[in-house]
Amino acid sequence: MTLDMTLEDQLAALAGLGLGLAPGRSVEELLHSFPREEYEHEPFTLLLFVLGIEVEAEPWGRRFSDRVWNFDTECVEGPGSYVRIARQLCRIAGRPDALTDLRDHVDLGTGEAWIEYTAGGRRRRWTADVDDDWADPLVVSYLMGELEDGDRRFHAMDNGQASVLMLLDDDQARRLNELIGEELVVPALPA
């Protein structure tokens, strides 16, 4: 890991791995969230986190990157929670229509939750464990498994109770590991 790398050089290096800014996003928008010095003091870590969130200025709902998501696992609030997770995973996989006919049910009071969808012509339904507002990691791993293809797998950079998720091939992951100076984690998928 190189210390004190300019924000623009970091963006160029990440763009070379397919993790660039979304069309229309700018350095100025990044600087609205954190000062330049914070991005440049410890390269890539903060930038990857910010690439995984929404722009923190109006108009709301714009993402910094189409290929990175800061997945806060404490996100199950009720109906629609697992559908939102599935849509975010599809977005960063670059396959927005890979999971169709998405439906879920979440009742925190009764402890009942499930998601169903169609993928590759197959209808799937997974029952989710309810643990307060935490996403069921097994169900999330099933969704990831539907979207991984060839040697492209989901990789995660730890961010406390959240994970910065990206779908990378082995070469991209190796090169990103070299840039950030740590090993990305490949979330375990059930057999």
C-alpha cells in the first residue's frame, strides 16, 4: 500500500479494476463527504467505503459507484428489506435483471421472513432467520451465489458491522489486495 496517494490517482487505479465512479459523479461530490486529506492519508480504504454509499447531497438517491456497495448488515426493518438487498447485489454485479419477480416477507414481531425470486428460469424461496434487524448471512450468501459467474466472486472489505462488497475476478481481487494492503474476504457460500 502506498501512503499519501492523490485522490485522482486512487480513482484511476480503482477505475482500472472496474470500480470507478458512476457516470455523472465527481471528485467534488466525494469531497462533500470527506476532506481530500482523509482520502489521501490512507489510500483506498476510505475511498472504497465512500464509493459504496449514496452521494450525501441533493438530489438524493445517487450512487457514487455502480460496482461497490457498503452493505450495512443491520438493515432488515420490515417488508422489502431482502428485496432491497437483492437489488443492490444485482446492481454491483452489473446484472440488474438477474433476479426477477422479487418478493419478500419480513415480520420482526413474529420472527417470520423469506425472499423469493426467479433466477435462470428457476423459482427460489429462502426462509430467513430473524435476528433483530440483522440480515440473515445464509440468505445473503444464496443471493450472492446466484450472481457469481465464472471466476467472478463477491469480495468484501471489512467495515465494522458493514462490508464493502464488490464482484471481482481473481486478477482484480489480487490487484486490489495489493493496492489496499490487506486481503479481501470472500464471503463463504453454502455448499
